[in-house]
Amino acid sequence: VDDCDSSFQQPGAYTMHLQTHVEEPPEPPGTVHRCDQCGERFTGQSSYREHLSGHSGPYRCEQCGKSFSYFSNYKTHMRVHTGEKPYVCDQCPKSFSFLSSYKRHQVSHSGEKPYQCDFCGKSFSQSGHFSVHLRNHTGEKPFQCDKCGKSFSDVSGYKIHLRVHTGEKPYCCNHCGRGFSQLGNLKSHMRIHTGEKPYRCEDCGQSFSISKTYKQHVLTHTGEKPYKCDECGKGFGRLSNYSRHLRIHTGEQPYRCEQCGQCFNHPHSYNRHLRVHTGEKPYWCSKCKRWFTQPHSLKRHRCVETDDEESTGCIEVRVVG
């Protein structure tokens, strides 16, 4: 090839290298490549090919077991584990482990956005972001979970969801050791230790460490109930309350007891039921020192004690745990 000075000792390596110079026709926006060996999906052809090389080759990473056909690819991969970032941006403090990531970042400084959406006119500097955005209009969700069937429009959301099934929590708090499946959740958690409360209510001055809690609080001043039931018209200020209410109409009971098979539409009902099997009794009467499984059992007990002429009544109630 005229514009390349690479040389090779083995003819097979030379043949494989020639493929890098072959110009392939551009892919339609949103094209997804799926690895037949592990099921992982990729929106870019280059990242897909790089991934395929990880299933075979003589250079094996002792950290994660991934294999590579070329030593150069193996060395590049090792930066994932060492944290080495040799590509430093000369316009900002950011640095990158991979040349491809560095080049994509450079576009953010040039301001160039060559990928424009025909639906809404929004422009993007990277083809990958553009492809993901298009799915907001088409409704396409090519990344489907094999465990539960839930689908996602982008691979990052799909990978984060998988942690629900694997239990993986890669983000760990240095203060208390608690693990999180998402970086954003770790950052919010860290405010418990730092005491930071960046979200302040302009109406009452109360501050919050979590954006979601702050937004829910604001609704107490406005009285707004943005979540409205189409079946009965009832409104809710919180999405969680709205979602639980819908189960009244759908009959959905997602919380199933593994001991007896009984199902429940609310987590509180499910947790109360579990005590039937575990024998846990968290409700305690300080007057007669008796323990109860359910709060209504404690209330009934209090009435019985009060009816006793010799009893002064069990007034003080404590919940343990």
C-alpha cells in the first residue's frame, strides 16, 4: 500500500493488515453488531472488530482473561487495568487511554457537529451519539436483556441494567465500603459523608443532597401532581406512588413469596408477609414486654390490655429495627 510503511514477517499478518486499508461503504445510522460468542452489542464497526479480537489470540490478559491476536492490542488493553492515559488534550486537562477516545474528544473543542437529525434538527459531533439519539424518534430498542426481556435504546443503559441480575456493584464508597451499580448513585451517596446539600428550595430554604428528593419536595409547595391515572383520574406527586396505584387497575402483583407462592402488589405488604415465615417480631409493647409480628396485632393487644380492669393500659409502643 502506497500510503503505509508497515512491514510484516508473516504473510498471514500482512493479509490481515491489508483489510485495514479496505474502504467499506458507510453503515446506516443505528446499525448494531452483535457478537455471536458472548452476545455483546456494538454500534460501531471498529469497536465491534476490536471486541472480536478479544475472543482469540496468543496474548492473554491475566487480569480479565481477554485474549488478543496482536501484542500492540494487548498493550493498549492493559491500560484498562493500569489506568494509564497517555493521550493528553492540549486544550483542557482531560487525558485518555485510547487514541480513538482522544480523537472523539477533540471534536468537542472544534465545535463541529456534522451529524444532524432530520426529525428535530439537533446536531451531534459524534456518529455514535447521533445513532443513539435517532432511536428517540424511531422507538428502536435493539439491546434486549436475555434475563427479563427488557429492551434499551443504548448499550450503556443495557450494561447498567445487567447489573440488576449479576449483582455487580463496581462503584465503591471509600468511607463505608458500600457498593453501587451506577456512578451517579455513588456520587449522591458521598454527600451523606461530606454533608453537601447542593439543592436548595427557594420557597422555604430547605436543602437536599439528592436531586430527586429536592424535586419531590418542590411539589409540596406547588401542589402539582404530574402523574395522572388514565383509568380513574387520580393524580400523584411521585412516580413511585403512581406506579403502585396502577397495579390496582392492572392487577399486577410483582412481589412473589418464594416460600408459599403468594403474590403482592406492594413491597410493604410483601415484607410484612415474610415475617410469617421468618418468625420476626419487630413490634414490642413496653408495658407487658410482648413482641408482635404485625403492627395491627400490637394495636389489638393494646385494646385488650386496656379492657383489663387491673391494667393501666399499654400506652407506650416501640418499633425495633
